[in-house]
Amino acid sequence: MKLHATCDIILSKLSDLELARRQINLTDILSHRIKEWTAAISTVGLTTDKLTWFELDKDIADRLEHELSELRERSRGMADQLTDLEQAASLSDTEQWVRLLKFANLRSEKLREILNTVWTSHKNSFGELSSPGTIRAKMPHTPRNVEALLKYEECHLEYSRLVGKATPTKREDVSRVAELSALMHAAITEIDFNVPDDVANFLKAVASGGARLDLLTPTVTNWLQNSGQFGSYIVRARGL
């Protein structure tokens, strides 16, 4: 084989090796870019799924569609580039890639803002719910009231845990908040705040450890008899 022919073969092999090396390097870069992109939009799918747990009003639904539409368009453009290695080379440009990641992160943040707005609105839609301590301080301590308050406290404990979450962690959280709110409002209706002052003072003293006999006024006696609770109390000397 003549020398120039041998040189041509060597040069051709070197060219092939350089092209292969370049393609391997580009493939490694693109693989890393795809991982970065996946991480950048990882919250998008999760956030979008959570938003399906709510009944969205038109304004919120329109905002959601706008953000998703822009993200889909940009993602489609990136997918088109990845179908051809030479076109994909542009994704290896650091400055362009930083802009693309910034766009994805901004869209993710916008979706999280929408979810936070919807979750807060959902929690606030059931009206004000006082703490058990506030209700206890105001209510007469009748057996029926105490029983209703226990129901309220049990629901309020779970309710506080759920609404304290930044966002719901599962679909059932959304419906459970509504259920617990309804149960607490129902428990409140069972509490009678309108009893005579003498009765309220007597019951408050009993709840605090004992009532003096002078608090057992005729009004209190009549109320206890009419409510079927007169036999629930006994007289005991102090210290015994």
C-alpha cells in the first residue's frame, strides 16, 4: 500500500475517532442536562396533581392553564432539539441552558403559588373555628356542654394538624378538612351558652373543684331539677 493511501486511512480513522469522541461528550452533556431539567420540573407534576383535588374557579383554572401551556411549549421545543444530535448541541451552551432552567423553575414556583392560594381559600371557606380553650372559658360547664366540647376537641386536634400543612399531602386531606369543619360546627350547636348566671357560677365552681352551698340558689336548684341533674351532685364538707 502506498504511503499516501495509508495516511488517508489513518486520517479517516482519526476523523472518525474525533467525531465519536465529540458525540460521546455531547451525549454526556445532554444526559446531564436532561437530569437537570427533570429535577427542575419535578414539582410541576406533583403540584398539578394536587390542584385536581379541588374544584377550581374560572380565574384560577385560567391561570393554571396559562402556566402549563407555556411550560408545555418550551418542553416541546426542547424535545424537538433532542431528536437531532446537531440541533441538541445548542443545549450544551451554558448561558442558554441557564435561561431554560430559570424558565422551568419560575413556572414551578407559579404553580406552587396557585396551589397555596387554593389551599388557603379552601381552609378559610368553612368560617372561623375557635380553639377549644376559648370555648371552654365561655361555656357553662353542664354535662351536655362538656360532652359536646370533647367531640369538638377531638375534631379540632386533627383539623389543626391538617390545616397546618403547607399543602395537602393526599387527596383525602382536602375532603377531611371539610368533614371536620362540619363536625365542629355541629358540636358548637350542641353547646348551650344561655343559662342563668347563678347556674353558670355554680357549674364553674363545681368544675374548679367544688361549689359553696351559698351558690346553690333556688334558681340553681330548679335548673338542676328541670334538667334531670339534681341527683348528680352531692354535698361534702371541705377537706373530706
